[in-house]
Amino acid sequence: MADPNRPVTGYPAAAGPPPNHNGYPSAQPPPPATAYPYAAPPYYNNYPYPDPYAAQRNTFLRRVIAILVASTIITGTILFVIWIVILPRIPEFQVDSLSVSNLNLSNSLITANWDLRFTARNPNKKLTLYYDEIAAAIFYDSLSIADTTVPPFFMDRVNETSQEVRFVASGAYVEKWAFEGMGKERVEKASVRFNVRMVARVSFKAGAWRARRRYLRVYCGDLSVGVALNKSSGNLLGGQRQCRVGL
């Protein structure tokens, strides 16, 4: 019988180790010291640790962007003010005279000399101009017949200068349509229409301020030179001609 004076704990006694083949309880190694009585819950690292330097980098980037924007606005404002104060204007070109000599058209070949005189004007009151490279060519319609270069020259404020240019063609090949066109004009009009084109590299300067070099394109069209079929020389008809100029 159970002892009535023995306290009741309410929990059954823990079972001992199972007996071995001799009937004695088998010895079991003690549990490891690191064992836990309950299983640890799984660890989920869904939220990375915050970067302590992220705020500093964002602040630095914002400052760099703000500096760049401010520098662009300031530079643009300064250039705009300079532009308004200086008010740059495109130079003007005019053909004063054009003559042809020793003209000979034979077997789709042309031999001739052209003497061109033109005037360049600088209408700017605060800008000086320097032409350091000028390429010039004489055309019949769209066909280039002869080309040359013009020596560099300088133009002061509100000033003009005249230049003389010579083109030489010695037995240059002329396409059939151009050869026939010049012959037809000489028969019907006793003249030939030539075009002059120039490309100039020019620098604009106002005091210490100097703009980058720009290419100036000059086109002087429909320059009729009176040279009949039985003549080999002639001069520009109709007087001086204004040229179209663009950057």
C-alpha cells in the first residue's frame, strides 16, 4: 500500500534507462552542456541593418548637384549678360568686281583666270574680328571650277577691308551639262553666270573676352560676267552684289 504520509507531487516518476541484456539499467552519457530544454525558433533576417553612412552620402550628393546647378545658372547668366551688352552681329560681304580673262572652252575642258575683289565689313561696335583661314572657290551652278585661299586679315570695330582674289583653271574638266550650259549662255546672253563661295574661320574678341573660333559661310550668287562667244574676257554686269553670310 502507498504511504499516506508521502507527499503527492502530481507528476509521474521519470522512467529510468532501459535495462541491458543482463537485466541491469544501461548507462547513458550525460546530456551535453550546451543543450537547451526547448527548440530555438528559426531566425529570419528580412530587415538588413541600417547603413550609418547613407545619410552622409545622400547629403554629399545633394550638395554636389546643387553646386553644379548653381554653377550652370551663374555661367549662363554671365554669358547672357555679355551677349546682351556686346550684341554681336554677323559680318557683311560684298562683291565689288569680278572679271574673267583667257577664257577657253574646248572638249569639255576650261581654261580661264578670274579676278575677284570683295569688301568685308565689321558692323560690331565692341567686337574685333580676325580671319585666320579663308577658303574660296568659283562655281558654275553647283560645279566647282577653281579654288584658292585668301591671306588672313584683321578687322577693327565698325571697319571694312577689301581683298583681291585670283582663281586659275588650266585645262580643268567640266561636266557635259555645265560645258553645254556655259556655251548656251554665251550664245543667248553674251554672258556667263558664276557663283563664289567662301568658308572663313573667324575669331570674335571684345577686350579680354574672346569667343571660340566660328566658321563663317559666304555665298555670292548669280554673278553675271559679260563674255560673248567670240571673246575671251569680260567683267561683272550690274555692279556690286551683296553676299549671303551665315555661321
